[in-house]
Amino acid sequence: MVHRRELNGQVLVLGNQGALMGNAMTWWDHETGSVWSQPLGEAVMGPRTGDRLELMAAQLTSWGTWKEDYPSTVALDAPAQGSGFRLESMAIVADFGEEAGVYPVSALAEQGPANDVIAGVPISVVLDPTTPDRWKVFHRRINDQILTLSVSGDQLVDLETGTVWDPSNGRALSGPLDGEFLDVLPGFTAFERNTKTFWPDAKLWEG
């Protein structure tokens, strides 16, 4: 997950605090020494306890898929071992502060997009039917219409109008809503076994 490190007009300098909380990283901010939970983006100890950073859209995917979507991306080329993270063993989390939803990737792969409402926001959590390591959380309202996204063959379509959507960026490719865009909302991946630690009251989507 990625958080905006500006808080109340101040840009924070964050470092690795060195300890784990709930089997996940903690940070500390150089200004006050407060300790922050990385998954929550929230200060859990120190003067800033209770403050929370804004969550931004990010995703765990392969480098090849990322380059397809963002071909101008540059990255540090340094020797490293392959990541042990595998998307199919994880869950996608949509955390909107008042409410969060947890969407196991295995269930999405089997059953298709999760059309849900979190904190009053109609969302759809989508795995690309042609590229299993590409996913997005979309706002599924267009103008005054709430859409239900579904997979038909290798296409992402909505049941209300039959419009075909690009699962990589939410653009309508053909149909009555051609040219419209679904907004991409913040979402991130977490190990399913850890979601109850950080989001004990989250809605668990089971299809």
C-alpha cells in the first residue's frame, strides 16, 4: 500500500521503525518520533497517535504487466531475489476509513468481479480476465447510474448497458457508454490471514 506523507500541510519524513505490529512493518516520523502502522497508515504511538495518512491507489503486480500499462516507468536496476509475494494467495482490501472490505483473490478469480458498497461508495473489485496479475478497484457509478460489472468470455462488461470496459484503466471501449471512465479507487493487497488483525470489522466478500 502507498500513503500520501503530507499531513495537515506538513510533509513527513518517515523511516523504518524496525519492529513489527501484527506481522507488518512500522514506521517512525522524524519530526515527533511517533510510531506508525504501515497497513493502516495510522500513528499508533507517540504525539501523533490517531493521525492517519491518506491512502493512494497502488497495486501488487508483475513488472511485465506494469510496463504494459505504464511503458514510460523507470526503476532501480539492482541485484535482488524474486519476491515471495503471490497475488493468488492474497486479498485485496478497500479501506475507506468508516468501513473496509476484504476480497480474496482466489474468490475473485473463481467468481468474477465483486460488486459491493463500502462506506456508501459503490465499488467493483476486478481481476483482469486476460491478465491474472492485473487488478483494480473501480467506482462503479457513472453519472447517476450504478453499474454491475461482470466478465463475459475475456471481456469486462456491465450488465445494465452492455458496455465493454478496459480492466486496466476503467475506460469504456465500446457500447452506449463508449469513452466514459470509471474512477480508480485506492486498494491494496494483504495476506488474507492478516486482514482480521488490522481490519477486524471489515466486510469479507465471499461471492
